[in-house]
Amino acid sequence: AAPGVRELMPYLPGKPISELEREYGVTDSIKLASNENPLGASPLAIEAARAELDDVWLYPDANGFHLKQALAKKHGVPVEAITLGNGSNDVLVFLAQAFLQPGLEAVFSQYAFAVYPIATQMVGAKANIAPALPADHATMPLGHDLRGLFHRVGNDTRLVFVANPNNPTGTWLSGERLKDFVGSLPPHVICVVDEAYTEYAESDTLGDASTWLEEFPNLVVTRTFSKAYGLAGLRVGYALSNPGIADMLNRVRPAFNVNAPALAAARAALDDHEFIAETRRVNSEGMRQLSEGFEKLGLTVIPSAANFLLVGFNRSGAELNEALLKRGVIVRPVGNYGLDNYLRITIGTRKQNERLLAALSEILQ
Ligand code: PMP
């Protein structure tokens, strides 16, 4: 294997539901494991994807003309600022391919999204990881420490990855502080602000980094259709940046990386404002329901601005996960992040949340 590849920590996806149900002898399980939208996708998006199936012998539009037009309008940026990805995971990899190499570094936080170390190491670059804020931090336990990140940035740094909010912690940074951080970075460093969960943020504290693009030529903002837009299975995400950076990203982007049903669905999903509003409403209510439920059970709940909660226990998350699986509840253990006594739980519908809380309460008795 190429240098660094053998040392990669593989991304750990869950098993398919049908396989888990067979293994644990359950039916009718609920999946609160992958931060998917419990409402599904916008009906407009599904219809648009279906219509494209009639034409699947044709290659998709390699430049995603219509989707890019709509995104340019949504964000008030030129189409040249956009790089489309097969999920935002794809554009994170393009960033590493275009800007890192052996001898160079990416800086990010402990407990940051698992794809940052994978993308960094796959091109032979070094991951320079800043410790997260401590678990007993007063306001943002396990959150990103901007000062710590800043101190890691050096001559060999080319990328800094910051997820706002972050996965798997759900923690966030105020837009004001994050903007100051981006402005403080030297010009040879690109700051990637990953806004995969931004639609869920309940207050405007987090800001919208896409509105800072004109000010910072070294800023890249990534977004996805996998979460609030409910299109995880179709794989569409994108990066916004200055056109010079987008040009480099598009040079490494494989032609036709986003398929035709996905392009059409994403384009249609952008117009369904009602669906996003309902998604946000269900998430806010579910967040309250679950936080209260977890606190009643005496558990530690890490503050979250996303569609999931990181929950701390006084015992192993892997064991609790097994017990939940036996009850048909699929959540995400996060031992691979070094968070052994935690589970990451996606906020579901009211009924799903009730079922999860009932199962947990039974297990913890
Ligand atoms: N960034 C963050 C912070 C995420 O949690 C995820 C999904 N787990 C992604 C990016 C990538 O998602 P996708 O490739 O589906 O857009």
C-alpha cells in the first residue's frame, strides 16, 4: 500500500438493518445511528429522482449545471465558487488531494469528524490533532478549542478542518469566534468549515460561513444534502470557496461524480422550504424530549446544535449498544473516537425517541 494507507483507521459504518435484525433475532427495529432524517426526504426530491430513472443510459451532466445554478442563487456566490461532491465526504477528499502531500499537515480537533484523518493520511500527509475542550468544560464539553487549533498551525499546515456543529460531539462554535479564527490564519492555510448539520442549528449563533467567502480567499465551506435534506442514500454534497480554490478541487474531481437522479433530487429539495421547516421543528422537539429523558436517567448530555446527541454513561457504550440492539434500537457507539463510555444517538420521531428512552431505562435499571 502507499505510505500512510496501512495506518488509516477505516471508517466504521453500521451493518445493514436486515443483517442486524437477523443477528439479534428482532424485527421492526429503529435506526438512530447515522444522523439521517427520520422524516425521509422531500417528496419533491423523490419525484425528481424517479423521473431521471427513465434516462439512466445517459451520463449525468458532468458539471451539474442546474444544481449549481440553484446553489449559486441560494448562497449568493458565482457558479465558479462551487464544487459538487458525491456526498460532502467526496469534497473533503478533493481538498486533501489538491492541497496536501507527504511533508504537509492538516490540523483539526480531537473528536473531529472521522473522515478528516482518513482524507489526510490517504495522501500521505500528517494529521496534527489539537486536544478537545475537557469533558468537564463549563459550556462546551468535548468541543473544539480554537486557541489550541491555532497553536498547531505552522509552516507545513495547508488545511484546517473545523466542523460546525461537529460530529460525533454535536458541539459548536459561535460564528463570531470562528470568523475571527479564520481571519487569524496565515494565507498559506485553507480553513475548511464543515457545515453538514448547519440547518439544524436553533439559534443564529453559529453564523453562516458561506457569507464570509468574499472576505476570506482561504475559506472553504462544505454542505451536504445527506442530513436535513434527507438524501443520504443519493450522495450529494458541495464545497463553496473562492473560484481559484474551486478550480483546483474541480481538477481532482472525477468526471460524473454526482449521478443524475442525485443531481435532480438535490435541485428539487432546495425548493421544498416546508420540508426543511418541518425537519427543524421535529428535531427541536426531539432534542428537548431526548435531553429531558436522558437527564431523568441521570446521564450526561453533551450540548448539541445538530440532529443527534452524544450521551455519556458510567459504563461501556459498546455493551449498552449490544443491549439496545437486542431491543431493536440501533445507535452509534463511538469507541473508535476514543469515547468509550458514550453513545451517539440520532434524534428520531417522537415515537422513535420514546422507544429508545424506554429501552435505555429498562437496560439501566
Ligand atoms: N461532515 C460531517 C461533520 C459529517 O458528520 C458527515 C456525515 N457523517 C459528513 C461530513 C459527510 O456526509 P456526506 O458525505 O453524506 O455529505
